[in-house]
Amino acid sequence: MGPERYGRRVEGGVVGIALFKAKHLQRWIDEHAPGETVVAHHPAVSLSVGGFVVPGTAGIAISAEDRGADRRIDLVRSLGYTDEQRAGGGAENTFYLLTDRRFILGSRSSTRNRPKDLVHSAPRSAVRLHWFDDPDGSNRSRNFIVEFGDGTYRSDKMGITLLGRPQEDAERESRTLIDALGGQATGY
């Protein structure tokens, strides 16, 4: 049996920042979400990667290349969150997994491209996803703020263009996640 993604055969494995092999993702699901069905999987880049976290910025990294930082900070603040309410603290190399029951924030191994720990999760019905795309530039990102419904949130981003070229896998995976959440996902 070849690599699969949600019952569809794909070349190389499960699409992500780098591909998860289907067997590694399935093993992780069997351990951390037994009996649950994967609806969407999306890699997320922790915002403490490639920048530095400034107190009072909702755990959002600031760097010269981070065009969405101010907008993410404003959105997190408008939702009423503080730095202390950020789920997963400084967990880096993360991914989102939406199952038929839960929204899961997991970590990825930094040395081997495999799912690692379950960082945070919430019932699927409790989650709200806010998202927006960077408006311009050759390296654009899709920015996410997840409200877990338990008083915590998470802010991450995923590149959708690199040097002006579309990153089709990232666009497709993020769109699958957004569409699967339906009315629980709000674009800005």
C-alpha cells in the first residue's frame, strides 16, 4: 500500500511543510486520537520561529519579514486574549489536525519529520478559526488564530507563496481545513 492522505493516494506521503509519511501520521493518530477520523491536516509554523517574541505581543514573533505580525497582534487583542492564554507556549514545528471529534495542535519532530506530541486539543464544536492572508510581497503567508473554546488560543502561519511562486500544497491543505470548519472559520 502506498502513501495515502485521507483515503487518497498521493506521491510521497501526506502533504505538509515537509511530507509526513502516512504510516507515521496514522501511528500518531492511533496513539493520540484512537477511533477518530482525520478530516484535515495542516502544518503550521510557530510564530516564535525566525523572529523573537516580544512581551505584550500575544506570543507573536516579530521579524522584518513578518508582514502579518501587527494584524495578528491586533486580532488577538480584539478577541480579548493575553500572552498567558497562548496554548502550547513556545512549541515550535507544529501542525493542526482536525478530526471528526477534535481540533488538535501537535508538534513535529525537529530532527525527523514525524508527528511528535499532542500539545493541545479541544472539542471540534468549541473551536473558532480566524484567518487572513498577507496582502502583498513575494513571500506571503496565511495567518491563523485558533480559539480553543477553553480560554486559550494559538497563532501560527503557513507560507502560501515563496519567492512569488504559489505553494499549492499549503494552499490546498489550509483551504481544506478552513472549508471543513465551515461557519467556525472566519476570514478577514
